[in-house]
Amino acid sequence: MTSVPTDYDSARAALTRLIPLALSDTGQARRVADFLMAWWNGPDLGHFQIADMFGLDVAVANDITTIIGFLGQNDRGAVYIDSLGFAEEMQDIIALWRSPAARPDA
């Protein structure tokens, strides 16, 4: 059985791997970006389809699982990515994936 860590340090480490991927131009980048933006502000930036996990490498899916586990185990209330020190990176992800040119309907 695989164990996925859900502590603060593991969550930050997972983010340091997920953020560059979300800013890249790979097949998995949009899925990871969608996950991060759904966490940041799902109503405005879109939601993450759980079935998108099927299209991710196991290591990437484990990083997302670590984040979800961290959020579920946290007893401090709502925790957003900016409170973990990644606000600037999120702005870059939003600019990349939610600019008019990046939208499929644009």
C-alpha cells in the first residue's frame, strides 16, 4: 500500500513540483493548472474534474493527493495557496491559462 504524506512540509514540496508543471507546455500542465486554480478560486476560475487524475502520471497525481490530504487534515480552517507562499506563481498560472487567448472559446 502506498502512503501519501499530508503534512505542511510535504504539501509545500508537492507545490514546488506542481507549479512549474502548471506553467509548462505539457499534456499534464492544463490539468494541474485547473486543480490549482480550482483551489484558488473555483467559482471564477473553473473547477477541477476529478477524472482528470486519470490523465496524470502517478507522481503528479500523488502530489495533488498530498495537497488534498493536507487541506482535509488541516485544523486551521481554510488554507489557500497564497498563504503557503505561492501568490505570485498563482498569478502567473492564471495569466497563462485564463487569459482570453488561452480559453478554448476565444
